[in-house]
Amino acid sequence: MAKISKKTLNKSFRNWYYGHLTCFSQEHMQTFGYLCAMLPIVEELYKTKEEQKKAMETYTAFFNTEPQVGSVVVGITASLEEAKANGADDINAETINGLRAGLMGPLAGIGDSLVVGTLIPILLGVAMGLSSGGSPIGAIFYIIVWNLLITFGMRFLYFKGYELGGKAIDFLVGEQATAIRESIVMLGTIVIGAVAATWINIKTGFTMTAAGADKPFLVLQNTLDGVFPNILSAAFVILCWYLMAKRKMSPIMVMLLLVVIAFVGVLVGFFDTGLSY
């Protein structure tokens, strides 16, 4: 009975960790990275070149997912490939490719929401707080913590996928996993809101003064704060979200639009720059 050694599993994981974007293109995405990750597995399980060639053809199909969370798929297919090499009747190349195709979409959504939409903003929010006054501690914190979390997280998912094999599907896309994922996304949303409230400070300098009066009878910022403190900051955050999420504008276009709004706002006296000349 063929059994994948721990050394080969480690090599396969390293190939995915460092090379999941190998020869990346719009046509193949992560296909070649997947081939690199499965090569040590196939070489150990099959002795002849013909067998190895036939097994590797399974992984030439298009593949693309969120690479950190997606490492679990590589672990699962390593386990299934081991079972196939040992003559499992219910596992063949079509079964493996069907599982890969079925998981890469859901895992892309999970990974994007957890890693890109939650973990990275949280780490950046903490790092920005540590960078006050130009301190390099924030950057050092982000580099170290990000790499530690991703390295150990990807390794855990890879080996958990290998351990569970096909049973991992229920763990990844079942009702319990969905509830956990939604809870984490909710936490990330709260953190992003807190970061926005801390770092974004937009105020208006618009006032109205009656003829002959020394003091303005309307200070718009005070009126807005009485309704909802920092309402302008919240409005601009929501505007940016709307433009990128609903109108599909690129971040660069949104930034350019904000520059135009700021320029016009200062020019007409609506925004208070806080500068004196």
C-alpha cells in the first residue's frame, strides 16, 4: 500500500506556499502552481513515467481560488490521489477534478471575505495605530504577524485537508462552517468601522453670519455633530463602499474622485482644511 511520506507532504506544501502563482496568467491562473504542488506527490505514488504523466494530466485543468484558504484543496487532493494510487474504486481523475472545480469557487468567497476583507484590514488597523508619529513598529508588526499567521494557517489547512480527505467538504461548506464564517465577517466589519471612525476625520468649515453680527448664527459642523457625530466621515466611507462595491469603480478612480471633491469643497469654502496662511 503506497503511503505519502511526511517529507513529500512538506515539499508539496512548500511548493504551493511559495509557488501557487507560478507562471500566472489570465488563461491558467493557479493551474501551474497546483501542478508544482502535486508533482512530489505523484512522483512518490507512481513509479513509472507513464503513470506519473497520466496522473499529472488530472491537474492540468483550470484552477483558481483564494490561495491561503485554498491550500486545503491541495491537501484534500493529495489524500484522494493517494487513495486512487492504492486502487480505490470510487476515486478517479474525474472525481478529483470535480471536487477541485466544486471547491475553488466557494473557497474563493470564503478566503476573500476572511483574509482580504477581515484579517488584512484588522492587521492594518493595528499597524497604523502603532505607526503614530512615524514609528516603524507598525510596519514591522504587520510583516511579522501576517507572515506567521499565513504560514501556520496555510500549513494547518493543507494537512487538515490531507487528514480529512473527501470528508473535508462538509467541514468547509456545511452549515456550521457558514455560521462561523458569517460571525468572523461581522467581526471584521465592526473592526473596519472602528478603524474608519478613528482615522477618517472630515469636517466642514461652512458658516453663515448675519449682516453686522460678530458671530455666525449657523456653524454647520456643530449642527451636524448634534444630529450624528462625524456624519461627514461616515458618509464618505459609505460613498466609497458604494462606488466600489455597487458601481464597480476601481480604487484609483474613487481616490481621484475624492481629490476632485476635496478640491472643489475647499475652493468654495465647504471643507475646513485646518490651515492658516
